[in-house]
Amino acid sequence: MKIAITWPDSFISPHIEQMLGPAAVVITEDILKDQSKLDVMLTPCSALIHINSWIKNSSSDRNDDSAYRAMREEARPILDAVDRHGSLHMIILGTLRVYPEWNPEYTIHPFYDWNSSLDPRDSAASGQLWMEETAMERAQAERPVSILRVSNVQGIPVTGPPGNGILHRWAEDCKIGFGISMPGDGSGVKDFIHIQDLLQIISAVIRDPPPTRESMAIGSGAGITMTELSEIYRSKVNCDVLTGGEDKGEVFGVVDGRDMEDRFGFRPQVSIEEMIDESLGIMGN
């Protein structure tokens, strides 16, 4: 069984490739532009994992209309290739940015889950949602679609910089004496998930496709405020904490872990304390 990976990124995709081993088939950008080559590479595949993220370039940012148009154009050859293949399980990895800004005071519906409303926060998120909804419309029993919208993935990259995510950034800043720049006033709540837990979920989705279609928010199911998080770092490494940092683009909110438990029979296991210790450990703190 071969698994295709399209639009690979620098962090999550290498971990998926490592998990799949010889079963991984990486579809590069140049292959996406050649329909014949793309079809040949997808022929032995039973599933396709698409990293549905905005690829930053020098000519646009997340709020530019060009980001939306670019994501749509990048998605079209993938969606069409899945249709031509006829029996691919499409797994789309996106972000929580397709949901409106999370408000912890909105007690009627305080978690991201299958019932959360959709209201993309920027143009790139609108492009993400366009692909998700188009794929869902085309989903059939022989071509099921799984959409996983993932929250704040942390961990050590397979190659490259020593760590990914805000936890590793804070550890690095503490090590070089910059201190922590806390986004906003510290009241924002984040839900962190470790890359190893995300890989377990992806593996479970591959083994057990939905009857036709599914979508869910993916996180640890536990939240922590930026103030609480910074206090943990300060207690461990005695670093300065600066409030009022830039919070534009930050993803706050908590995922309802019951959806994941109902679907997969387990919840993410790596705790926030273990993620923090990992970030400090690889920085030598």
C-alpha cells in the first residue's frame, strides 16, 4: 500500500514520510504540473495526504487575495487527480484558521469540534476551506475524504532547526537571554498537540477511512493560558516575561477531545509539561 503526500511542508511532512517509510510517495510541485507524471505516481496509492497550508512567498501575505487564488490553483490538480484515480482516500491536513476567532466567554459552544461554525480568518484560510469543501462535495464511498484541522503542532523536526512551535521558540529565546515575548495580554488559551500524537491520529485515519466523509478539529483537548505557560518557563529557567507581544495570526482556543476519542478510541498522550521539557532539553536549558 502506497500513500501519496502532496504539498509537503518542512515539519509535518517529513515526520509522515518517516512514519510511512517505503510506503511514502512524495508528490513535488513540478510533478503536480505534469498530469501524466502525477497520474503514474498516484496509480499504486490507496490514500493521499495533502498538507493544506499556505506557502508563504515574498509577494503576498495571508490576507492578500493572491493567497486565496494561489491556494485554489494549487488545489485544483490534486482534486482532479483524485477524481481520475477513482479509489483514493483523501486526507487533508489543515489548520483551525477556518474557524472564527475563539472566545472563551462564549459558554454556549466554547470548544472547536465537528459542530463549530466556519468563518475563515484570512484569505489563506478561505483558500484552505475552499479545497476542503470542494473535496467534501466530491467525496464518494470509493473516494472518502477525511479533513483534520490541527491546532498548534509542537515537536522536534526530522531535519533542520532544533524545534517547531512557540514552545521551542520560547526555549531558544530564554537560552540566548531575550526572555519570553508573550502574545497579547496573556489571557489567550492555546491547545498544543505533539507531532507524535498527530502521527498516531493520521495512522488511525489511514487504517480506518470514513464511509464517505468526515471533518474534525485535532488537538490535545486541554488548554493553557499564555500567562500560565510563561510562568512554567520562568520557574524552570528564570527568564524574563514581556507582555503585549504581537498576537496577530496566533491560533487560540481548545479542541473538544471527545470527538477524537469517539472516532479513534484514544486521546493525545503527550502532556504540555513533556512538550515544555522537550523544548528546554534540546536547547540545553
